[in-house]
Amino acid sequence: MLPELERVPRLKLASTPTALQEAPRLAADMGLRRLLVKRDDNTGLAFGGNKARKLEYLVADAVGAGADVLLTVGGPQSNHCRSTAAAARQAGLEAQLVFNAPEVEAIQGNLLLDQLLGAGWTFAAPGQSPADRMAELAEELKAAGRRPYPIPSGGSNGLGALGYVRAALELDAQLTQRGDQPTRVVCAAGSCGTLAGLTLGLALAGREAQVVGVSVSSSTPDRVARTREVMADACSLLDLALPPAAPVIWDQYVGPGYGVATELSTRALQTAARAEGLILDPVYTAKALGGLMGEVAAGRVGADDLVVFIHTGGTPALFADSTLYWRPDEAPRCL
């Protein structure tokens, strides 16, 4: 592990290292000789997922700052909000969530878990940005004598990305132990924090594998630029020079909109389950695996390419009515 990384305060929240598994039947169904799956759906924090790794650094910073309540923003089915609510409880804090959507009364999926965890929530007013509502709520809490700690959507800033720098170094050690040299490491690309951490961490480890982000929405015009921005923030925290590494983005698999299934994502969801008993989520990992399937079918990923697929979790969204929470004619609502 990097000594520079070990100097940054971290609160243990995730069950790591997560497994790196062969998926031979899924690989065969996709047209690959081998496929490895990094099981970050099993990080253990309230149904797991990638956000636990980011929150280890963010919550440690909040505790160090003397905070008593975590604030964050996302959609009503936000994996990040659910994980933040759970992380708050593990740290002895409370959580207040700001949802960037019209009010939804149906308590399903991640919202049910938010409620079970005792998180408070509010909705941004029509025409109000969720960031403005979160700033407004922070002032209200301060006026009431509370000590809020705001966390950006997805936990995707330089500090949060350190969680995936650590994950990338963990992956590098697993690959070294196995003697494997993957050509690509593929993950879903949402708010770009996971993508930034993986890209930076693998570059620092000297891995030549190409990191690929499969876009799950069209909300970020330039994901490479955003990823590099987060990488630069992370490097400043580590007092390291920013390496030239950048991810490749596959942005042609979004479909009608964020959270809206496509033919490929539906097939990926079913194929992973029936080939390996591997449960994906409909918003992130099904679209990411669907993108990989599309690239293999198009011949841009060869049968002999060894691919590592990062399973970032999100399975509670399987238990939410998509017609309530995700609409193809609206901006992305869930982060």
C-alpha cells in the first residue's frame, strides 16, 4: 500500500479485500475466454457496494472535524445516500439526505433502507438545485446548534476517490498473486469518483490495463475531464504528481435515459444471474456489463482479452418500481 495513502485518516467501514472471482460461464456466454469479477457488491455496508470505500475517507474526515450529522444529496433511490445513512450510524452520527427529485411517497428499495436507518430527508424545491438545498439545510442545522458535514453527490471528490485508489492497489495485489495481466478494467461511470480512483490507483501501481467507464447517464458532458479533475484533487491530498493516465469512456450504452433499461442491460442482468448466480443492479452494473457485451459482439474487445469487471453493487434498486423513480424524459434523478 502507498505510504502517502496510509497517512490519510480512514475509518474502517467496508469488508475488504473483496473477492476477485473467475466467471467462466458468463465469459463463455459473452464470447470471452476469461472474465474476472471484482466483488465490490460485497463490501458489507448496508447491502454493500462501491460507496463504502469512498465513505471510509469522507466519514473519517467528518469525525475529525467534530461533525454530528452527515449531509449528502442524490435521488430517492441513491445507493450513495443509503450507504451514507449506514456509515453515519456506524460512526455514531446522524444523516440528512437531500433528494434531487419531485417528492415520492412510495417507500421502496433504497428509500426503505434509508428509513430503516433513521435518516432524515428532504426534497429540493422545484427550480432549486440540490446543492443549494443542501447548503440551505446545513445553515439550518448550524443555527440549531448542530455540526453538519456536507458530502458531494456520489462521494465523488478527491477524498472519496482515495477509496478506489486503495481498491485499485488491492486489485493489483490480487492480480499479481494470480499471475494475471488484464487488458481492461471495466466499471459503470456515474459521478466518476470510482472511475477516478481506479484510474489513478492502477497508474500508481504501474498496471498497463486500460480502465473503461461505461456511461449510465448523459449528465456529464466530458467524463474524461471530470475523472481527471477528481484524480488531480486526490493527488493533491497525497502530495503526488498527477500521472497522465485517463480512462476510456463507452458512452453509447445509456439508452433512453438514466435508470431506464435497454435490451442489452436487460440481457446482461439475466445472463449474469443465470450463468453465475451473479446479481447485478438495473441502473449501474447491468448497463456496464451490457456495454462490455456490446463491445465483445462488435469485435472491439477480443475473445482473448482478459477483462476485470468491477461489480459496484446497487442491488436494492431491483426492488423499486422504475416507473416511479426513473423517467426517460427527465434529467438523472439518482446518483
